[in-house]
Amino acid sequence: MRPLDGLRVIDLSRILAGPYCTQYLGEMGAEVIKVEPPGHGDDTRNWGPPFVGDEAVYFLAANRNKRGIVLDLKSERGQEAVRRLVARADVLVENFRPGTLERWGLGYEQLSELNPRLIHVSITGFGQTGPYRDRPGYDLIAQGMGGVMGLTGEPDGPPAKVGLPVADLNAGTWAIIGVLMALQARHSTGRGQYLDVSLMDAQLAWHSYAAGAYFYDAKRPERMGSAHPSIVPYQAYPTADGWLNVAVGSEKLWRAFRELLGLPDDPRFATNALRAEHRDELNERVFAVMRTRPSAEWLKKFDEASIPAGPISTIDEVYEDPWAEEREQIVRLPHPSVGTYYGTGFPVKASETPARPSSAPPTLGQHTAEVLAELGYSAEEIAEFTR
């Protein structure tokens, strides 16, 4: 058993935030039907390199556990097919600009009359209200406007985005949370609801103590590289042959760290607050000592002293680590055109109802005839769709 067995999700989304959401709803057991426009499909089918044969790795990364069909949503035939899909669905996920589905007769008010139990998830850049409502939403724009780039990078360097599309991925994660919330509410009310998720809102939910500094009129948080605004030492340090992250998160750890590095018992560094105040003076001493030994030697010493530390790994190093296999974080599935599909695993390990992958990402329109037949279309009508 998987936790969402028996639920049906209609995925009208494309790019990343929506597909990421529906991929993991499928991992939890939901039947997901991905609807793409005929001809080119989801935009990310053409986003590369890298490609594996004709398949873009970007598309493969967020579209497993789905059956794929093609429908022209601008046509009456395509709109009617969506209504048939929705009539027997639990969740619809889309990321069209506000007002687009309403113009096609596929907005929440229209679809909920057809299926009052429908949970409709709309993912946009800026939400359904407010002055930025009609702007297109892209991860880079949200990282910039949402404050993430204002906190990322070295103090004297240019603006830098996070190395992964965190605005998209974060919004997709909150969409998953919203769906689970709405499903639980539906147990009590018997009705679905509309979920308005935006990349910008999701970024602000991440601000945590950085927003607190603003709310309580403290010093405005600024870019600090790998350093932490409140904890010292807590950053990347240069070694004789590279860099190493060290996280000294308590006074007990500080004493162990100070003794291990042979630092003097300086009253300026007696508490974390004092260490933060005198961060530059302390780091000058830590840098000098850390540069005297290679990373592997420091890691061994830190592990023996139970001081949190770790390497700064490249992506290939992460997946070559036996840990990734042990934790089932590499998924392999047969794929009709690329041979073996590879993807990242589900991050929650459940004891009773574990999530698990069911199928590789579909080729464009792979299941169109199959799904339309299930909706009651005849062979002749299906031929009209695929012509």
C-alpha cells in the first residue's frame, strides 16, 4: 500500500514546480495523468543539453510516475476531454497565468461545479492577487525578487542565485503540502478547494530568522558567503588541499574545536555572541590553522572529536558515495527510448506506507489513446484527437 493509492491527479503543468509536485504525488501512489500540448509538449522536452537520445534530462527529472497524453486545450475537443478527466479526478495541478483557464472554460469555479470534490492547485510566479499577478514567473526572477539572491554569495561579489532552481522546487514542495492539507480537509467537509501557490510566497516562507531580523528592526541580513549570521565558527574553511565545512553550534563544541585547533582561551571568543562580534579576528586564526592540514586529515580529527564537519561535494561525488545507494536516493526504471531512466529518490522513508516509483517519464503522447478510451471515446474519435 502507498498512502495516496486510489487518488487521480490531472497534471496540466509544465516546466518544474508543477511537474515536481505531481511526480511525488505519483510516488505516494496517486495515478497521475500528464496533459501536454501536441507537437512540442512540455517546454522542458527541448531544454538541453544534456539530452539522452531525443529526451531532455530536464524533462526526465520531474515527470516519472505519470501517464502522458496530448490535448490541445485551446480547442473545444481538448477542453471537453479535460472536463471528462476532471469529472473523475481528485486533484488538478496547473501553472497557467491567471485567467487563462477561465477563458477556456476550465477555471476552478467551472470545474468545481462539475466535480465539487476537486482540489485545484494553481502555481504561478506571484499568486492570483496583488500588483504582480499577471507577470510571468521564472525561478531566477523569484530568487531575485524574493530576497534569496540578496542573501546568497560573497559580500563583495556580484548577485548570485542558488545553484539549483530553489524557487521552483520550493513552490512545488509547498504545492504537495497544500494537496495533502486539502485532502485531509476533504475528509471532513466532503468538498475540494482552490489552492493558490506562488514562487514568491514560497520564497518568503523560507526567510525564517532573516525576516525576523527585519521585523524586529535588527541589522539587515546581508550576503555572507558560506558564513552564518548568528553562529561562529560555522562556514567553509580553507584547508591545505581544498575546503571543508565546519559547524560549531554549541559552547561544548566550541571548547572541543578550540582545543583541537590549539587556539588560545581568548575572552573575546568566550561565548557565541562574542565570537559573532569578533568574527573576523577569530576566523583569521582559524584560517591559519586549517590551512596547515589536508581536508581528509581534518575530517578524521573532527569525526573523532564529534565536531560536525563535512566536505563540499560535487554532484558526481554525492552519487558515487555509497550512502546514496544505501538510502535509495538513486532511482532506476526502464524507459522506452533512453533504456534506463535515472532519477533522485523520495526523501521520506516511511515504515508502513513507503512511497516508491512506478514508471519512467512518458514519451510525448505515449498514453493518449489508452486514456481517451478509458474516458469513453471511440476509436474514430481518438483518431480525430491524434490526427
